[in-house]
Amino acid sequence: MAKVFSPSREDYANRSEPYKKMIEEALAREKNLIALAEKDTAGVGYKKLLLCEEMIGVASYYITINNLSVEFVRTKNNDALNDARKTIYKAIIYLEDIVTNGVDVSTSDLESKWELIANTPVEKKYYLIRKLGLVIRLLIDAFGDNTKWRWSFVELQGRFAAVTKNLLDLKKATKDYFDPNSIDYDNTVLYIRLIRKLLDNSASAYRDRYELSTHRIDDMRMAINFLAAARRVAILIGSPEDGEEIKKKAVVWNEKLKNDQKKGIAK
């Protein structure tokens, strides 16, 4: 192993310091926002969005600190990566606090949640979700393929997929989706495409975790639940053929689960 010279460590420390300071400042703002939300519940949904955005920033700073460690010290900073992972969970939880973490939730059950952030444009929601998705991708890439967190990331990405769907007012979005004259048309189309992609990816990821790792019944059921959510969205945007294909897939997966239970494979 190559010897690590002290100037590299000094460079790393110097380059990391501004990001550590930004983390401290962001965490202080988080603390103040939480105190404000507890004192005054008015606009709590918007405050949760701000808290989520702060945590995305914090997670990105932790990932940058790790990248600097790799560059200057030639080793990962696992503490920084783990702090980034925990911070991303916090970002997701702040969104879940607004719109729940349910995977296949009906629009009627979400309407009261959407009202909490009714004045937030779809463009801003889409931008926030894209930033959160990017920082999740950067974290997974930083940990690498052989990380012990490989299967844990299935849950992280699944919760991200669910909250991405739940955050969008689908009642309004399904109107804008078919109206090229709407100012929200482009962002709505892109957002719904992203939702469908994330739901499909999470369904496949949970099935993979079931097949290749856990053989847990709840993992396969979660995969089927994501298919149900994907079918709901397909129907809402007027894609019955896609909805029928997803339904057929869910039936096949459910039959497999039943057979695995009979064979004692599923547990």
C-alpha cells in the first residue's frame, strides 16, 4: 500500500473545512426551523420542504468530504458517507411527514396532504425531487458495488419513489398532463415520467432483494405494492394498456410468492 504523506492529509483537512462549516450552519438552521414549526404550526408543510432542502445540502457536503478524502488521502471517509446516508433518510422523512410514506395511496387519501403545500409549484417540487434523487445516486456510487448497504439501498430508493409520487398533486397533474397549453405541462409530463420510472425500478429492486437475498414475504409483497402504485398512475394518465400489463405482472409475481410459500422458500 502506498504511503500517505502528511501534506495530502493537510490538504484534505484544509479543503474539507469549508464544507464542515456549511454542515454546521445548515444543521443550526434545521434546529431553528424545527423549533419554529413546533411553536407555530401554520405553514408546517412548507417548513418541511425547507427542512428537506437543507438536508439535501448537508448530505451533498458529506459526500464532497468523502470525495476529497478519496482524492487526497486515497481512502473513503466512511463516517462522512454514513452521515450522508442518515441525512438523506432525514430529508425523505421530512417529505413523508407531509404526504405519508404509503406506496399505493389513493388520490382521495392524499388530497388533504396536498393542501398543506398547495402553493408550491410543480416546477419547484420536481426540482427538489431531482436534487434528492441526485444525492441518493451520488451516495450509492460513493459506497460502491460491494458495500454492506447494497440491499438497504432498496428501501432507501423505495421510500424515495413513494414520496416522489405522493408529493405530486395527481388530481391536478392528470389535467395538466393532457393540456399542452398549461404552464405546468412540461414539468408535469417530466415528473410523471419520473414517477413511473421510480415505481417500476423499486418494484424490480424489491423482487431482486427477495430473490437474491432475503426470501422475505414482505419484500415480495412490497414489490407487488409498487406494481399496484405504478398501475394506478398508468390508469390516471389514460394508459389502460400499460395498466393491464402491470396487472398481469403483479398476478404472476403473486402466484410465485404463493408457490414459494408452499415450498417453504418464502419466510
